[in-house]
Amino acid sequence: MVPSQEESAAARGTSEAPPPYPEPMETTLLPGPGPSDGPEAAAEKVEVELTGPVGSEPPQPPEGGWGWLVMLAAMWCNGSVFGIQNACGVLFVSMLKTFGSDDQDKMVFKTAWVGSLSMGMIFFSCPIVSVFTDIFGCRKTAVVGAAVGFIGLMSSSFVSSIEPLYFTYGIIFACGCSFAYQPSLVILGHYFKKRLGLVNGIVTAGSSVFTVLLPFLLRVLIDSVGLFDTLRVLCIFMFVLFLAGFTYRPLASRAKDKESGTKGSNRFSLFSRRKYSPPKKIFNFAIFKVTAYAVWAVGIPLALFGYFVPYVHLMKHVNERFKDENNKEVVLMCIGITSGVGRLLFGRIADYVPGVKKIYLQVLSFFFIGLMSVMIPLCSVFGALIAVCLIMGLFDGCFISIMAPIAFELVGAQDVSQAIGFLLGFMSIPMTVGPPVAGLLRDKLGSYDVAFYLAGLPPLIGGAVLCFIPWIHSKKQRGISKTTGGEKMEKMLENQNSVLSSSSGLLKKESDSVI
């Protein structure tokens, strides 16, 4: 219910009369900061504009419309970023041949750093990206990130040794991918709420589609044109990602322009999300006071020390163990196919799992990912390895698709950008360290068996830690309910006491007047 002009004026104070002429709703409810107001007032003004009038409900996501195009753009983002990363096993083998010497065993450790550093930097940059997203909006952050990623990937095609790739591919390209990727998670929550799990499943399935197709494409390209021209072909994916970033239209700003009737400003709102007023807190560390989120931010990275090892070293392991097999890239294809199925399936299931209990789906996924990692060196038949990869991909999709819905449940929509950013930043450490350690074990022991055995342990430990989150969250909610209930009871008692005291005062006055 929208208050009238007289009610709004009364709420602001009795000394302030209503204006003699009708004003737009936004001017009445959202007075802008004057020249004497500080930056905090300006930041509050921006927040009020984005969330709607004071005292009203936040704008509901449209659950479709332009959001479907945003979903497709985010799907391409996930596909181009993580499809290239997940297919790094093919690039890894090609880099060994291109830059390696006769004794290639010593090159495994050095070359593994290229892919692992790239994946790690994508997540390490996410806390910084979340700040840029809060200040400049999803669109500008994603577009600039795609441009930087394009530059990094193109630069990687002109190197002459493995060391420059640490900078061009592992840092510049990865940082650009990070700035393009993180806004794709945040923007979905602006357009969807009831279907958020399903939409996240579809979006994250993009990387599965690319993971299925890219190994074969890369194999053909590398065999025909070589490693460097293959990297230049991959730049096309980043250019399309650059164009896709322009679809991240800011929903709240556009709704505001539509209500005020400023049709001319709508054209410019496509390129500006808000004024460049910095948020109150650049890094919102207050979210770690939410105990359930803090445990989640510890448990997930703990589980991921061995997560990225199969993506980097599986192709090399297959080349060593199954030398006579053709089309060895099928193992990565199997992971990609079932990962896409898992993202769609578990993304939809997550919509029916209430609240924080979605975390149990992640616990299940980590259990099977860890178990399948341990089983990789036990497979002496190529068909058995394919079955292991199929199961691993299915639960990999489960883990990824429900990441954003769980973050929304733990901290709410207002803090979800930085919550996801911090979590992805913590994930960068184990995902960077895991593959080089596995490569070092391969160099020392002569096989990947011990590396895959050890890669299966962290997901099991991390999954056990995550089991405590629903209990912690429910305990916190009960405490809040008791506190809120106690405050309400105290207010009721105070009101009753005041009524009784006023009634007794009236009775006393009446008795005195009678006497």
C-alpha cells in the first residue's frame, strides 16, 4: 500500500507540509541528498533507489522476460570460461610437446602450473570482482573482463617458452575470465527467484556442453594448425563473451526510469547502472559473523584440494595407462556430458529442497567425487574408467549448480555478491596448489596412482564439515526467533502496563471528582 502525500508528510514531521502540487512518487519517497550531505548519504540514496521506496517490499524478480536472454549470455560465459579451463588437459599435453625437452618428466610440474594458476586466479580475483560489481554493476564489470581475457589469450599465442604463459595465460587471461564470470552468477538473482535453481542449472550446464565439445575441437586444431593458432581460435569465444556481457541490463535502474516516465534516459540506462558512489563497505567482512556461512567458506575450499587434479592430469594418465586406446579425449567428454545432466537435474531438485538443507546435496556430491577420484588408478580397463568419469561428472554438476542458491539462503540477496566472491577467492588456493602437487608426485613416483588416491581424501573431509551447516543455521534461527519473541512479549507487557496505569489514573480522577 503506497502512502498518500499527507501521510508521507506526517511521517517526516509535523513541521513539514505537503507540497502544493503533485510530485512523482520517487521524488516524494526518495529525496536525494543535498549539497551538504556526505558520501554516506549518497551511498544510502543509491541503495534506496535500487531497492525501492522505504518501507516497501524489494522489487520481485520478473522470473523471465529479458532474464531468459541474460540466462543465455551467462550460459555462454560459463561455457567459454570453464570449457577452456576444463579442456586444459588437451592443452597440457600439447604444451609438453611444444616446450618440453627430451626428458619431459621434469616438465610435468612446470607445465601443470599454467592450468592450475589460471583456474586459481579465476577464483582468487573474485572478492575483488565482487567489489567492482557492487560499484560499477554487472554489465561494465563483465564487458571489461571479457576484453582483458581476450588480450591475455591472444598474448599467450605469441610466447616462445613456458614461463611467459604463467603471466599471459595464468594471470591476465584468468583475471579477465574472473571479471566476466562472477557477475554472471549475481545477475541471475536479479531476474529469477522461484526458478533460480533451474536457471543456475541451465547456466552452469554451459560449461558442460563446452567441456564435451572442446577436447575434440582442440585436438583437431592442435593437430592441424598447432598450439599457438589454436589459442587464437579460442579468442573468438572471448569476443562473443564480450558481446554477451552487454545483455546484463540492470533491472532496478530500468524499472525506476520506467516509473518516472523518462523515456529518453532509458537509452542511457543500458550503459549505466548507477552513480559511481562507493558502497559503505568495500569488503563486507560482516558476512563472516553468519556462522553457517563461515563454516561453508571453510568446508568448500577444504574439499577442493583434489577437485581440479583430474581435469589437468587425467589425459596424461590415460596416455600412460591406455596407450593403445583411440579417442582418449572421450574421458573428458564423459565428465562434461554427465556434468551437464547433473547441473540440470540437481538444479531443479534444489528448487524443491527447503532452505539450507540444499547443503546436503553438496555433501553427497563431494562424497562421490572423492570416491571416484580414488577409483581412477584402480581402473585397469578403459570402459571402467569411462564409468568412473560418468559418475564423477554427474556429481560435479550437482556441486556447481547449487552454489549460488545456497549462498542466497545463507546471507540473503543483499550480501550474496561478496559472499560468492569471498568463497571463490578461498577456493583459489586449493585449486591452484592441487595439480602441481599431483604433478610433483608423478615426477617423483613415476605414476599418478598416489596423486589420485590423495586427491580423493579432501572432498570426503570437506563434505563431513558441511554436514554441520544446517544444524548451525537452524540453531541461529531459533535464537533469533526467541529474541524476537521475547522483545515482542516485553513490548506487549509494557503496553499493557501503560494501559493499566492510565486506566487506574482515570479511575482515581473519577473517584476524586465524585468525592
